[in-house]
Amino acid sequence: MKWFRRDGGIIDDARRDDAAALADIHERSFSRGWSAEEMSSFLGEYPVVQGIAFRRRSLFGSRRRVVGFVLLRMAGGEAEILTIAVDPSSRGRGHGRRLMEEAARRAYRDRVEALFLEVEESNRAAVGLYLSLGFRKVGERSRYYRHADGEAGNALVLRLSLR
């Protein structure tokens, strides 16, 4: 399914041949990146895992490149956002919101009752986005995220009711 955007972007299914681009964006977005092989294995689990990509037209030509993505796992009437990332050079333009809205639409369409995710408590931009979309805190995991400098951050567990 494709959703065309006024800004030249398209939201569509992530494909296995997108794995390297997804891994690159993920690596530049998190302290622990996922490899292209890991991304490819997730994308091979459809329909349990759905990959959704946001593509923008390149400046030179009509070729589209991935600038953000979300991986969504669905099972037993629930869904979980495994990861979401937007290329650092494309942040602040609403791409993350669009990806989350599409993930929620797909989960709702598949009769999911609740959508879950976890986010580092100190990631103010992401926490703000999720709360603005209607997610509510349902738990916390102390010192869950490990950073390269040895520090650890808390994870918030958030839930969005879809029904």
C-alpha cells in the first residue's frame, strides 16, 4: 500500500532490498545499530513483522531513497514497535509522526487492540511524539539502555489503545 505525500514522499512497505539503508539509518540513530542481515531477517517475517518505509525523491532525478522506517510486530491481538528511525538529516519534518500513524493504521486494520513500544526516558523528542499520539506510560525498565560510555538509561514502556 502506498501513501503519496505533498512533500514528495511516499510511505510504503519496506523490502528486503532496503535492509542496508535501514541498517544505515538505524546505526546513525542509536548507540547500538542493527546490521543489514538483522534488518533483512525481520523483513522476512511478514505478516508478523511489517516494515514501513518513508521514501523521499532525490534532488537529482526521480529515484526515491529511504529516509525513515518503522518495524512493527503483531501477535495475539497486540502489536509492538520494534524500532523506528528517521535519518538524522531529515528529522524535524514530521516523518516520524507519519510513520507512527501508518503503523497504528495497519495495526488497527489487522484488529490489534493495543500498540506498545519502549523508549529511552531521556529521548524527549520521541517521548513527546508518542504522548501526543495518545500513548500512555504503563511501565518502566530501570537502566535498560546501555550506552558506549558505560552509562545506562531508563526505558519507558508505552501503550496506545486502538479499540
